Amino acid sequence: MPRVSAFPFSKMDSELKAIVHASDEALNGSEWVQYFCHPTELYKSFVKFYYEHVATEEYGISWKLSEMMRHMVAVHNTCTL
């Protein structure tokens, strides 16, 4: 059982719902957003920063590199599904 409960989609404002829909389209899933978005204004600021300054080829962190880093962290921490 998760320690943090999912933030209900029905209680999200339109901006947060747009983030969820964008995640569904780009990543084929957005369930994780419901766990990260409890401090909604902080989360919105993070998403704006992340997609403008981190997740762009311009700054040298491609999606491929980002996924490779996630994978290596999981391997290092011996994560299993």
C-alpha cells in the first residue's frame, strides 16, 4: 500500500488536468502525477521548469539519456517490479 495517496483527478484544477493529459500523450501514462502533485503549485512550477530547462536537447539532457539515468539508478538500487 502506498504511503502517499493519489491526488484525485476530480479535484485537480484545469492546469493540472492539462499536465496529466500531456503526460498521457507523451509518456502513455500519468498515474505518477497523482502522487507527485499534492503540493499543486510547487508541482506546476517544477513541471514548467523541467520541460523548459531540463528535458530539452538544447541543454544536453535528452529523453534517451534521462531514461538511461533512471534505469541505472534502478539497477544500482536493485529495484524490481
